[in-house]
Amino acid sequence: MAATDQQTWNQRYLAGEFGFREPDAFVTEAHKNYLHPLLPPGSAGIDLGGGAGHHAVWLAQQGWRMTLADWSDAALGVAREKAAPLALDHPLETVQGAALDVVTQSHEQGRRFGFMLISFFLDRAVLPWLPKILVPGGLLLYRTYTEDNERLGNPRGPRNPEYLLRSQELLEVYRGMKILHYNETVANKGVAELIAQKLSVR
């Protein structure tokens, strides 16, 4: 991401555009139906490209050991501000950097997570790395826009195909994982949702 893009996102977060939001139903339902039943309490999770942390902070409140990673230092500052007054079992960790740098450095350092959340963010160079920093049995929660988004008339979301999933692309990329949930085209939006479990060390 170019420095000018980082500045643009910083300005948007500092203006309060994304600062204070409730967690989405995809995340709350995934917590109830997959994270809580399948992972040990207090497992480590990472919200990659998680912005101002409306998901990471909520997940930390549920007892998970959360790391929030984003390119925007302004977004991470907002997240720390939200987390500071909360009585969390585990402090929220924030990491500033490009997503690919975060995942490759985690892999090199031998750092592994019980689950990963990626919500409305796509960098195809990152996709193959995600299972590598999950523990065996760990969960990948991924949701973002597809190429159908514009056709369905949704005014939100990118128009550049570089940032839009092709139909069933996540199923192809993660065919080596156990697919627990998959859906495309959610509530008249071109969106794909995937929850997958890592089965072996690789």
C-alpha cells in the first residue's frame, strides 16, 4: 500500500468514519457456533486488516487473546482507546504494518494463532500464507466482496477486480482445509463468507 493510501485511511479514521461500530453478525455467529465450541478458551486470534478494531475489541471481551493488525496507525489508536477502559482478560495487542508483512513475519517467528479473521479486505498475495500461521485445528474466518457486488446494485465496496473475489475463489484457495461454512451473495450484496478449519501442519 502506498504512503498516500495510508494517509487517506488515517484521515478517514481520524474523522470518525469507521471508529465506533458494533460487531457484524458474521463474527458474533462465528464466535457462538465455531470459535466457542471448537477452540480452547482464551485461544489466540488475529484480526488482519481489522481497522479500528470493532471486531477485535469485541472478541477480546469474549475472552480471546486478540491481536489487531492494520496498516493505519490512526485506526489502531482508535482501537486502543476503545479497549483501554475495558476489563479484558488479555490486553489487546496491536500491530501496524501491511498484511503480507504481518503474516510472513509471524510465520518466520514461529507465531501461530487459534483463529484468524479477515473482514472486507483482500490481498491475494496474503491468501496462501493464512493457513501457515494457524495451529492445527485452527479456524479461518474470511468474508469480503465478490465480483457480483456491483451487478447486485450494492453501492458499497470496491469496483477494482483486484479487490473482488471471483465466484468460489476461497473454496479453491482453501481446498486443503475442512470447510465448515460457505456462502456467497449475502442479503443482496456480492459477498463471500468462509469458515474453514486447518487439519494438519503445513
